[in-house]
Amino acid sequence: MAGRYSGAERVRIAYLTNRYPAVSHSFIRREIEAIEAEGTAVCRFSVRAADKNNLPDVRDRAEFNRTCVLLDVSALRLFVEVLQTFAKSPIRSVTALKVAFAKADWSPLSLVRRAAYFAEAAALAHRMRKERIDHLHAHFGTNPAMVARIAGKLSGISYSFTVHGPDEFDAPIALDLRGKIADSSFCVAISSYGRSQLMRWSAFADWSKVEVVRCGVDEGFLDEGARVRLPAGPALCAVTRLSGQKGIPLLIEAASRLVAAGKRFSLTVVGDGEMRPEIEAMIESLQLQDVVKITGWASSDGVIDCLLESRAMVLPSFAEGLPVVIMEALALERPVVVTAIAGTPELVDRECGWLIPAGSIDALVAAMTEVIDAPTSKLIELGQTGRERVLANHDSRTNGRQLNALFHRYHEGRG
């Protein structure tokens, strides 16, 4: 079905991320699909190549073939493109170079990193001109937004970026969020909390640039046919990256306490990451091999299956933006046990799950105990409320249209 932006109005958007596609960034793919459904052309750019062998979802593998990788060329080619950029636009190049090295700490590593940003931006600017791009959008306010900012200076093409957190809010000054927002046409937060943090770290005059566009779930989670009755057994799951900010060791400790208290349950952890060896060692040392299972990454269908086989999804994060997996669980009418951080309380409260203090093992154990002991009727009621909230605010198609409207509003206003 053709979207309402077509023909003479057709705008060409470039998307930039650090590594695309990726299992944990499937929400970006859904966003692009929703924008393209509106008739807007989208060119995908990634700084580094994705690992095609680690993409269980066939749609992500298809995106791999559609994505232009900036560093998928020789160092010599990049150097030549930098020289060509200076030769073609010396004034713009000097301006962009100043941006690239602004607030650098002048350590060798920092200088190399800033030089790499400039080279990547030169390559991106060259390819955007070739593709006749009207606007550039970057996901994450870290190095992708920096490369987009420099590329905008080099090419004259406007840019915007989406900030998820928590990484951007951990180092707002070092990342120069203030400067990135000032130079952008607009900036997107995925929650009201995120918007407040961007306002905190930007000039008052730029507050009007900060928009809220929430992340959405895949339509497979919203289909009526995807929902099934709660399982009779006390199964729990966690769908997450196995990194420090997700608090999974706390979850394993909570599982050990529940076992010691005589609770019968199973816990499936869907995901992978740098902490997997430590977490697996912890499971073994606590003799939880018969209770806790780590599956590695899964496709959307695999995640759906795991959630449907569980009474609730548990995520004891220490730092977040607003995890899409919470939306996915609620869309399938599965209540959640999550920590009261960042944008999470904007979606979760006692009417659809358990909101607990971050870092509290006692609160986590208590909430998991309630899930295991809760009557099915209560869990169904919580899940139904959660699904209603996701349908209202986290449909990826609706959110994609919202972002697409921002692209067109700026483009038309500029013209």
C-alpha cells in the first residue's frame, strides 16, 4: 500500500547507526519499514559491518544486504575521500574539522578516534550526495550522532538523531549533547524521561527541538493470534543482552534464593553478551543448571514463543532507556517484573506488573515470589492492561509515521 508521501513530495532519508542490522536493534528495522510504508525512501548506512551469522531473524538478514557499510573500504580509499572532500569544499571541511576535534582531550587515542569520525563522515557525505539524500537521521547520541553532525557540516544536509539512554546520559558533556542538539534540525527521545534529560543538557533555546517518539513492537506481537492462555507451570523468562547494566547476576541470585525457599519454577534467559561466561559460571556454582537456562539470541518468533511459555518477563536492569522487550511482553499479555528507572514507569505500574527498586535483591525475590504464587486470574488482568497500553503508545507502525511526519515537516519548512 502506497503511503501519503510519494511522487513529487518523495523525500530521501539516510539512516545511520554504528552497526546495523543487529539483534538488539530490530526496532530500528521496524521504524525504517514503517517510514518506507509511508512512501519515504530510506538508505541504510552503518559505520561497521554487522555479523550476518549472528542474525537469527530473516528480516534482519535481508537488511544486511540493503545496508552500506562506511568502513567496508580500504584505509587508502577513506584517505582519498577525505582529500577529495577538502579539495571540493575547503571552508566546509575546516568547519567540520573544528567540530570533530572540539572538546577533545588531546590524548593519542582521542585524536585517533576524532580523526576516524571525520573520515567516516567524509565517506558518508560523499555517499549521501551520490544518493541525493535530503535528510540524515542517526540512532544513538554517541558516535553515530557525532558522525552525522560532522557529515552535516561537510555536505550541508540536515540531520537529526534519536537518543535512547542510558549511555548518552552517563556522559552528556563528553558526548557534547548540547552541541549535537544545537546543530541538529531536531532530536528525538524515546520517553518523557529521555526528553527531560535532553532538555537538561541542551540550551533553553533548543528545548523546542526535542521531540518524543516512542519505540514500537513488531506487528507479530500485536496480532490477536499471537496471544495464548497463560501456561499452568511457573515458568519465568528474561529477554536481554548479557551486560553489566542489565543486572542479570542479581536475577540469578534471586533464583537461588527462591530455590532455597522451596519454590518450584524455571527461568529462561534469552540473549547473549560479554557477561555470559560469568553468568554461566554463577549458575553452575549455585547448582541452578536444572532451573536456569540461557538460550542465546533468538528471532522475533523465538522471543514470542519464550514469552508465551512464561507467566511473566523479569528484567532487573540498573540502567535503561525504555526496553522494547517490556513492550513485547505486555503486548502478549504477559506481566513484567522490572526496575523503576528511566522511562520504564511511564509504561509499567502495579496495574500491569511489578515495579521494584533497582539493585534490591529482596524486592526482586518478593516480586518473583508473587508471580509464582499469583492466581492465573490476576496475571491475566495485569497482562490485558499491559496490552492496552502497548496498543495505545507502542505500535511501531504508528510511531514510524510520527517520525516520518517530523522528517517531512522539517523538509517542507526548510523549502
